[in-house]
Amino acid sequence: MGRKKAYGDRSKGLLNTVKGVSSFLNIIAGVALTFLMCLTIADVILRFFRRPIVGTYELVAFSGAVGIGFALPLTSWARQHIFVDFVIMKFSRKVKDAFNVATRCLVIALLLLVSWNMFKFGQTLQNAGEVSPTLQIPFYPIAYAVGVCFFILCLVFVCDIIKISGGEYDV
């Protein structure tokens, strides 16, 4: 077990808010993936009767982007992603904490760049009027939404740093 420190009210509020937002985004991801699955099954069945669903490819691509992008924050919050920690496991708690804070800071910087570039990309798509070829659905809302998800993911890593400093982060 790790050492325990009390968080301030603001820290608790931030942690609860980020977890809540991440959980909400994960629900949207689940709906998108369920839609993707049902659409694919329906399209396969209807193709058997020579009545495919028009725009399935586009809808599957959009749903996949939403499913992946919106699932990232809660996946990272729950630490359900793959990570390699066998090297740092041999070090003291202070070294582990320092290493985790340093890597979280680097990841936050990278994700802020990704988020910013997704917004720039969305703006480029919006200004160009880019739409999907068959259904004419604009691309830019998906780019903006994924950019927001990457920003929320940054906040998840900020919360990791808060948990590390509070002694609540088990390595």
C-alpha cells in the first residue's frame, strides 16, 4: 500500500470531474462501437439480399474514430492500457514517483500538441468544406471531438500527477 495524504478540495473536485467526464465520454464510445457493430451486421445481412446500406464505410470510419478517441480518457484513468514498468519496479518509491511524474509531463506536452493539431485539422476541414463522399457528412466535427478527447486525456495525466503527489498512485 502507498502512503496516504489528504487532497485539497480543489484537487478532489478536479479528480472527480475528470473521472466523471471520462466516464461520460466512455459511454459515448460504447454507443459508437455498438452502432458500428449493428451497422456492419445489418449491412452484411442486407448485402445478401442485394440491398446494402449506403455509406456504411463512412459511418463505420466515423464511429471508429469516436469509439477510439472517446474511450482513451477512461482507459488511461483506469490504467487499462499496456505499459512496461518492469525496469522501474526495482527502484525506491521516490524514484518511481519522480519517473512517473516526468513521463506524465512529457505525455501531457505531447497530447497538448496532438489536441491542438486536431483542432487545427478540424478548422482546415471546416474551412475547406470537406465532407464524406457518399453521405456528404462533414469531417470537422469528428476532428474537433477527438481533439477535445485528447485534451481530456491531458487532464487525466494531470490527475495522475496529483494522485502521485498525494500518495494515491500505486505503481
